[in-house]
Amino acid sequence: MFSSILTNAASGLSLSSFLICVAVSLACGLFLAFVYRWCEHATKSFLITLALLPAIVQIVILMVNGNLGVGVAVAGSFSLVRFRSLPGKASDIVIIFLAMGLGLCTGMGYVWFALAMAVILCAVLVCFAKTNLLEPDPSYRSLRITIPEDLDYTAVFDDVFAQYARSAKVISVRTINLGTMYQITYDITLKNAAEEKNMIDQLRIRNSNLAIICSQTATQETAL
């Protein structure tokens, strides 16, 4: 069932085999796009890219046709491609790799294998996205605090963290605003997530009401 439909095409690529591969690639791409739109918030341009990517990769693989030299050249040209948009989510990268993998399968003629993998992996994606199987710890916070340069940051917040957090760890310290301020990033685990505002209010008293960022995901460092 999972054998390649291109096995007997030694003399060249037949029109019927080509149309089957393209049709399956487009079907897989559209299926991925619809499933991903249901699971995640995505732009129309990204969904269009997702729908067409398997067919594009499939055409490239068909044209290589087992030629090692051409394959190396194609790999080199793909390595020059750079994304010019804003960084996406980790799930965007995963779904793009899945679309490329399905294009590789159809490009080699394994159309039934591509369809099976599309259904199975999309089912797993839906399971993870719509259930709480891989939900992060709701009490975890990434905390970034800005303080004046004359404030000793080593222990200034210890009593606040002892009151509101089960654990608190310094991840990074850096200077900003030409060295006039420090910015400290912590990983903390709250004792009670409902008291997050009270903790921030206590921290604001200590840092002279400068900026505080508290998020449930790791805070990405940005150059100032």
C-alpha cells in the first residue's frame, strides 16, 4: 500500500503519475491549512503558503529525479532562503516542516504514505491543541524588573518572593539606558496565581515604579 507510484517510471515521468502527485500534495496542503487554522491563529498569507508548500517541494523533488549533483545544488539554493517577516511561533515551524515532509513523500511517489501521515500527525496536533495534555505550569512566570542603578538587586526582592513564590531564580542581569538602569529577569513559580497583582504591587514599591513585565512564557531578550 505504501509503495511508490513512480517505481516503474524509469523512462520518464508519466502525466498521470505527475497529476496524482500534484493532487495529493495540494490535498495534503489544504488539509494542513484547514487543521492549523482551527488549532491556531494564523494569517491568510501563512495558510496559503502552507497549502502550496507540499506541491512546491514535490515538484522540486520530481525534477531532481535521483540525481545527486542536482540534489546538492537544490539543497544549496534552499539554504539561501531567509524569512523576511517577523519571527513566528514554534508551532509555525513544526507545521512548515510537516508540509515539507509531505512534499518529499509525494515527490518520491509515496502518496498513500503522505496521506496517512497527514491524517495521523494532524490528529495528534488537534489532540495537543484542544486538550490540556501539554499545558504549561499555570503558576510559572517569567518576570523582568527594571531598577535604578543605585539599587542593589542581589537581595532587594527576596522577602517579596518568599511571600508570593515557591521558587525564584535570576536568569539574566543587564544594563539599559546607557547604564543608568538594570534589568533583571527571573524565573518564578507562584504559590497562588491569584496573588500575582499583589506581588507586582510590592515589587513596584521597591523598584521606584519602573517597568515590570510578568508573563507565562519566557521573556525574549531585545536589544535596546
